[in-house]
Amino acid sequence: MVHASSTAAGRRPLVSIERLGVTFGRNCVLRDVRLRIQRGETVAVIGESGCGKTVLLKTIIGLLNPTSGSVWFDGQDLASLNERELTQQRIRYGFLFQQAALFDSMTVAQNVAFPLRQHRTLPEAEIQQTVVARLAEVGLPDNVLGKRPAELSGGMRKRVGLARALVLEPELMLYDEPTTGLDPIMSDVINELILSTRKKHPVTSVIVTHDMRTAHKVADRVVMLYPSARLKPDEPQVLFDGPPETIEKADDPRVTQFVRGEARERLMELHQQNG
Amino acid sequence: MSTPSDIPISDLPHENQGWIDSLTDRVADLGGVVLDALAEVGSMSLFAWRMFTWLFSRLPPRGTLTPSFYQIGVLSLPVVALTGTFIGMVLAVQSFAQFRMLGMETRMGAVINMSLVRELGPVLAATMLAGRVGSSMAAELGTMRVTEQIDALSSMGANPIHYLVVPRFLGCLLLIPALTIMADFMGMVGAGLFSIHLLGVDSHHYMENTRQFVSHFDLFVGVFKSLFFGGAIALIGCHRGFHCNPGAEGVGRAATSAFVLSFVAILFLDLMLGIVLDAVYYSIWPEAPKLF
């Protein structure tokens, strides 16, 4: 099935999110979200904890099903694909999880080689060569190959996760809070790796973060989500959608508050709850 | 905090109203429990359906089968053998006094070995497997769920049911007959040695009675039932792990509920299969003496 409106526009977005709603039980996390991501773009999705950033990311890759609305990838509605087709489609994605989600039972080399062994029929020597090259790209030496994920630091785990996500050269890279839990230097290393990945591979990226330094440094465009429970019934959940350099001048005070890290009414709520 | 004496009389519920409210609350609670149980059965059935569609479409990679088979089969053998031996000896101890009073000690072999082959062997092997493997599957897959490793598998184009559940299911299904035969064998050895060497039962008659009363069909019944037990243990353990709640508590609960549910499933299946296989037996040998 082809997405008619986007082909009419001449340039089809790689990801098109139409009136997306995701609800868990009675908890509405995403409500009527619309977003289009063009090929080659790097989009940072920001917002406070619990606003649905990770849920949005997992819906884009089809790990979560929308309650309403649809997600289109390269002109295909993910809901129209069966389990097997969706599994095949995911080869075109790379996903860096918040805690890297490396397989505990495997070594670093086996983790990075996993997608290759799953989807390519390559000689073992070539697989090893690719693994070493990918790990070198993220700045990891050969001596980590035989280590288990539990033996690595948080920053190293993230870099192994990045090497694994990039090993099949995906068209769309999804990063779930890539710098959370890392020291400022390692955060900057990860930001640089995201930038160098974009230079080396023609990849479209969606980065979920609440780190404004990451958003400013790597993104072409910033999208800010706001928790749906705090919105008025007719308000859109996307409060800001534009280049990172304009976000500080946004008209909506909730956007500037987030960017500057000002608690304001949250503090008042806290005081009210306490007494 | 307000005490009952602080509440105005006008705000207290009418006696009948309170009784009706309490009844409707209980009916609602019961309804909630029934709905949750139905949802659980539905979720388990869909999970099993997805597992069977993957099982019959493509075998999982050998790299996933070998560790599962080793974990389920090889590592379970010692505990199953040990349990079987002790149960055999315990049966000998418990039945000896009764049979001796009747002067029928030599019939012990038939009774003990029949119980072992038809019931205790398969149920014990399955219980050991549920405790050792079923709960560990739930804990392992639950941890993978909580740490997003199952999502990571999906994101890399590997189906988690095909990659994680099918090898475990095949391991339990194909290796539980071997574990059952091991439990049967060790139980027979334990009971035989204990009866003959320690209780002084005549070995020739003990063996002869066993040979006369325990048939191949009895052995088949035990092994056949074990296939269902193995399948249920794997499906329940994997389903609990896949639907694990977040956190250490969620993983702990998944492991515990996997064992409890597996045990209940083993006993339920044992009863159902017992009835079905008895009907099969009497349809093949109609002249055999019936219970009812």
C-alpha cells in the first residue's frame, strides 16, 4: 500500500506518523501525534520523563502497536504487515536502547555479529572482520571482543550497542536516550559518534533525549512532546517542531521552561502535595 | 484520622444499602478474577498458537537448540535420577508393612513398578523439570524482557518466539521422555534393591510379578503423558517470562507463578490423560477388568 498524500508532495517522508494515539489501560501516553521525518534528517525528540518519547520510538519500529492512528515507513503502513513481514522490515532499522540491551549470554563479538548471522550468509572470517571494524568505528579496541557485557562500563556498553545497531547499515537509526546515565565526557563521545555515523552512512536518525546539549549538537530539527495528562483536551501534544537554534525563542513558556530546566509549577505542585 | 463516632449519623449507609453494596462489590471482584483468568487463558492460547506457527514453518538455528537441550536434558538428569531412586525406596518402605500383613510381599514389585511407570515416574520427572527448568526459563526470559533484550531481538529482525521459545519448547518436549524413563528406571532399581536386599523380599517372585503385571502399554502411557507435561512446562515458563512485570519483584513473581501454574497443569493434564488413555486401553482390550 502506498501513502498517497506523500507521493503527491513529490518527496515521500521516510517515516510518517498520522494521528497516533497509544493508551495503556486507562493511561493515555500519546494522543493525536503527527510527525513526518524526511530521509537524511536527524530529529531530536525531547520532553520530560513520562511524556511518551520512548513509546513513540517503539511505535515507529513496531515494537508497540498504536491504539489509534498509523505509522508509515517508506510508504508502508506498519499495521498492514504481518509478523513475518514486520520482522523483515526491521532489518532496515537500527535501535540503540537506553541501557544498550546487549545479550548477557553472549560476548561482545557475538552481540555485534548477531544481526549479520541472522540475516546474511557470510564466511566467518568476514563476519569477524566486520565486527572488528564496527567496534573500531565506535572507538573500542580488539580486546573487548571476548568480554561479556557485564564486564563493560556503561559508556562501553552503549558503544557496543551502537556498533551492533549499525552493523547492517540501517536506513533509520533510533536512539533511546543515548547519553542518559553517562558522564559529560562520555556523553560528548556518544554525540560525536552519532555525528560521525551520519557522515559515514546516509542514515536518518530519531534521537529521544532530555539532554539539550545532545539536541543542540546533533539534531537538524527538534520536536518537543508534552505529557498528555497535562494538556487541555484540544491542545496538540507536540509543543514545538523546528530547528534547535529557535527553540529558546519559542512562544510557549512550557518549551522555554524545559529548555532552561526551570521547575516552576512542578515545585508548586510538590509543595501542595507536601502540605 | 476519623473514628466511627466522628461520622455523622446521616452519612452512615442504610443497613440494606450497605448489604447490597457489599454483595455487588463481591460479585464485581469475582467477575474481575474470572475476567483476568479468561484473559490469561486467551493470552496463553495465542502465545502457544504463535509458537506452533513458528515451529512448523522454520526450525531455529542450531546454536540456540544445543544450549537449550543441554540445560533441559543433561543438567536435569542427576536430580531426576536421584528423586526417582528415593521415591522407589520410599514406596518400598511404605508398602512393605501392608503387604507383609497379607503375606503378599512378592506382589510389591508389581504395585510399586506399576505406580512408578504409569504415574510417579512421569509426574516426578515433570515436577522436577518445572522446578528446575520452568521457573528458570521464566526468570531468564523475564530478565530479558525487563532489560529490553527481547525488544532488542525484535528490533534486529529476529522473532523472539522463534529464537527463544521454540528451542525451549523442543528441548522440553523431546527430552522429557528420556527424563521420565530415567525416573522410572532409577525408581525401579531403588525399590528393587531396597525390597530385596534390605527388606528380604524374594527376588525371583518380585521380578516375576513385575514382569507379569507391568505391560508395555503402561510404559507407553507414562512416556506419552510426559510429552504433554513437557510442552506445558515450556509454554507456561516462556509465557510467564514474556509477560513479566518490570523490576526484580516482577521477575521473582514470574518464576514462582511459572512453577505453580506448571504444577497445576501437570496434575490437571495427568487426570485428563489418565481418563482418555484408560478409554483407549479398554477399547483395545475390552475384556480387561474395569473400575466402573
